[in-house]
Amino acid sequence: MPETYKGSSQDNQMRSLSVIIPSKTLSNFLACRGAVTQFDPEAKVLLINDGVEPLPMVELIPGVKPFCFARNVNLGIVARQDDDVVVLNDDATLQTPGGFSLLQRAAEEHPEFGIISATTNITGNPAQQRLKSGNPSYGLREEKNSVAFIAVLVPRRAIDKVGLMDERFGGLTAAGKRIYGFCDNDYCRRVRNAGLKVGVHDGCFVDHGSLRSSFRGEPGAAGDISEGRKLYIQKWGDAH
């Protein structure tokens, strides 16, 4: 588990927005940062560095090996103190002008939401695919299931209420087997248990099909999520 989260100190004025990108592949990070710089330059990019060579003019903090998505995201959340955050996979590139800022404004206008996901083209949850603009549900819509943390806005008020991600999802079993997956399911459930909603917004789209994640292909890092599922059921009593 991560250290106890102390909470932020900023008042209710609009916060800064930070985009947290854990990565170990320079080409992936540059593509993600370039898309944010092009389409939403007001957002601040923070690299959680798991192996990228030091770059000039890039704000980064070192990741902790072996790679654990939840732990590296937590490093960014703590480092950025009072900011609202977008958690962005390093194989997802923003395609919508002002897209992440739109998610932040939606969270300000609808404080009942603790997570708002962008839409994308490749995801295990069909609800995270973009609806056509003529669809009556187009816009910000509540999602009753968990959303994959491909590109999600988590406002600081939700972090203050829920805390950091559970780093056991990404650790090792007693037998040394990698625990993979379900850290996003766990956080969505904790957000709902805190009385907040999980949503998807059609106004922001990220491409999740053109890059390959830095961490796919690592031993135990992809394909087998059985250990993550076991931990989730152990923690919550079911897999929902």
C-alpha cells in the first residue's frame, strides 16, 4: 500500500491540470507529450520515468522498478500536490483540441463525478468508445461499470476523499508471481463507495491504437490478469 495521502490545501478555485504519463520508451513519451502540447497546451505534462534517457526541458520524476502502474501514478499524484490529474497510458495520444481541459471543466460543473474517462478506439469497455454526436446520451454520461485507466481525469477533490491507488495491484504474490490488472477497477469502486460517480465524456478522444505500451511484453505484465482478479475478489468479495 502507498504512504498515507495527506490531502491538498488549495481552495475551491480552478486548479492546475497535470497529465501523468508513466513510460520507459522515449518515442512513446514524445508522442504522448507532443499530442498534449499540440491539442491542450495549458495542461502540464509529468513523466514518471522508468527508463527514458534524461531529456532537457522535460519535467520528470524517477519511477520505481519493477514497474507498477499504480505506484508510478501515485508518485505523480503526490508530486503534483494540488493539481487535478489526467492519468494517461503511454500508448494513448490526445486527439481533441482542449480535450483534457474539457474533462476538467466537466468535473467542476458536475462535482458528483470522481472519475471522468476520455473516449477511445480500443478498450475492453465498450462504454469508453465515442458515441455519435446525434446520440441522446452524447456528452458526459455515467458509467456503472469500471473504466479502464487509458486516459482518465481524476479531480483533486476525489483524490482527497479516496486517497491514492492501491499499489498491491502491480506487486508480487508470496510465490513471486506478478499481480497485474484491476487497479483501475479497484479505484473506480472506491470512488463509488465514497459517494461519487464514474463517467465517460464523448467530448474528449484519445487514440489507443497507434502505439504499443512501454510495458506490454514484460514478463507477467500483459495477458494474464488472474492474479489481479484474485486480489480484487479477496479485497471486495466479488469481481464486480
